[in-house]
Amino acid sequence: MSSAESSLASIHCTVRGQVQGVFFRAFVQHHAEALRLTGYTRNLPAGNAVEVHAEGEREQLEILLQHLHQGPRSARVKEVETKWGDHTGGFTNFEVAF
């Protein structure tokens, strides 16, 4: 395995708080695309949580994670539950899922 391959990873996050109806998913998509990450973000049915799955360079994922803790100006992030995993290569871009 090359060093480039070993730096690839994924994160699966559940962001809780006032994160729906505040452009949180668009915020995530903007930052993920700027960081050249792939994956998706979507609202969860509970009404107070957003799911984020992102893949790419570990360093870029760590930057995205910082953004998730902050959120857009109108959001109030209470918790970011994060699970790290292996890079699957199963995504070609980053999208808002419904």
C-alpha cells in the first residue's frame, strides 16, 4: 500500500442540535467539495440531526470535522458523533441526499 492510499479514510458523523432548516447540508456540501471529499449529507427523521458520510484524505476529513463542530452561523451544534472508517471509493462526488 502506498503512503497516498494509507492516508485515505472515511468519516460517518451524526450532527445534533439546531441543524435542520439552517442550510447545514449546503454548508457541509460546500466545505466537502472545497476539500475534494466525496460522500453525502442528509437530514435525519428526528428533526434535530444531520448525517454526514465523507471520504478522502484524512487531513481534509479532519478539516471538515472542524467545520461540522462549528456549522453555519444560524446553526447550534450540540454534538458531533464521529466514526472513522476505511476509504471505500464508492462515491464520485459529494451530494445532498434526500
